[in-house]
Amino acid sequence: MDGNGRWAKARGLPRTEGHRQGALAAERLIRFVGRERLVPYLTLFAFSTENWARPREEVEFLFRLLEGFVRDKLQELAEAGVRLRLLGDPRRLPARLRAALEEAVEATRGNDALNLTVALNFGGRWAVLEGVRRALERRLPPEELTPERFAGLLPTAELPEPDLIVRTGGHMRLSNFFLWEAAYSELYFTPTLWPDFDEAAFLAALADYQGRTRNFGRVTS
């Protein structure tokens, strides 16, 4: 979800307003995807392990914004059959935000209309290191550590590998997102800034993906 700050700057607005509009864009997309049953899994990269380097006031605003969204929309998410998952290291997050997220995760645990994962204080390198730590803690013999078994040790173990990764904002990089999981993901880059990423933009990304051939390293006849 990239481009909130640039969206605001282009309009002479503070960055916080860009984040506010970005939250509204996320809300619209969640509602649209859940209602239309377009995909069973949707992951939103909300805050990376590198985003702590941003100004403290901006980080605190982002956390308040997310906490308010979760508390205000929990009943709506639950009634829509959305299951919320949290992906990332929660230990550094504010206590109020952690509590709101934990409540939402528990309240929606039995839902299956849409599996919504919010990546918060998440980084691809952090996830790989978590997998290594778990392998060391379990003292797994090196010869038993296969790609499949290692994937089961990652924080993303409960999620399928993403078929499609959409990057808004024009930058053509993963920015420390799903480094292990993206091995065979299709990548879609769009110059559209996140607050402007609407239903039509999402459908365009899906249409582009559906027109691709995925070989997974194999040769097709």
C-alpha cells in the first residue's frame, strides 16, 4: 500500500491526510473483495520493520488510525465473514493497538468468506530469521531441513504462497515484503498511488494476472 505521502503532497495536504485516505481505500477494497468473493486471501502490507525510521508523530498517527479502524469496523468485518490475521512482530506495537488486534483476530477466527491478513511490523528478512530461529530452537538436523519443512517454520506458514503481489505507487521492488514466499508469485506494478487504488484498479490487476502463464520453472508443451 504505497503512495499515501506522495498523494497528499501532490494536493498540498499533510502526510497524515494521505494515510487517512489510504485507510479509506483499504476499507473499500476489503468490502469489495469480500462482497464479490474475488479471492480467498488478501494481505495488506500496512507497516514494515523499516517504517520505524519515519518521524515519531507519523508512526503514532498510523497506529492510532489502525486502532480506530479495527475497533470501528470489527462488527462489520465479522458480519461480512472476514477472518482477520496479524502477520509480524507485535511486541513493539502499542498496547492498545495490540489489544484491539487480538480482539479482532479472536472475534473473526471462525469466518471464511475472506482471509484478511494485515502485515504489521513485518519484514521479509525478519520472517526468514524467525524461521531460522525456530529451526535452531528445535535443533533440526541440517539434512532434514527441506524447503517445505522450512516454510512450515515461517510466520507465514498458515498462509498459501501468494499468487499475485500488487505494488502501488510506481516503485518496482518488493521492499522487504514476502522474500521467501514470493519465489513464484506474479508481480504487478502500477503507478497508481494507494489512495486512488479502487475497485477498477484491482480488477485490472486480476485481469493482467489471469492472462499470464505460470510455469513454476517447468517447460510447457
